Amino acid sequence: MSLSRTLTIRHNAGIHARPAGKIVRLMRTFDATVTLFFNDKSASTHSVLEMMLLGIQGGDAVMMTATGNDEKAALDALTQLIEDSFQGHL
């Protein structure tokens, strides 16, 4: 089973190197596989480069899916990180 959620990126610069690095560090703490989807492309949240190549900008809607033992906790944590515009985490 998997969970999915769609969020709008609030950070004006979108997902560039620093936010992608924060996502990677956060997702390493969970036993779940989380994938971002944008414009018919996907990226693992364990790869800074893959996320950067999606070209996500501020205001873009991104779908996230999670599968694994703590999929809900992983999605909740990623949601919080995005809603906080990547501030104050890791």
C-alpha cells in the first residue's frame, strides 16, 4: 500500500540544491521510499540531483508518494518541511 499527497511549494526559489539536501537528510531517517512527481517526471527523495532536475519552482504543485513501514510519518515530515519553506530543519 502507498500514500500520496499533493502540495504547493511555498519557497520562492523552489527545490534547488539546499532544499533538496534538506529533503535527502530528512528522508534518510525514515524506513519508507518517497518519490516526488512533477510534470510527468519523478525523482527519489534520496537524490539531490534527481530532485533538482525536476525543475520545481515556487508556486508549483508537487505530488509525493510514500511506501514502506513509516510511510505516513515520512510524508508528514516532508509536508512539514515544505510548508515551513525548508526553514529550521536539519
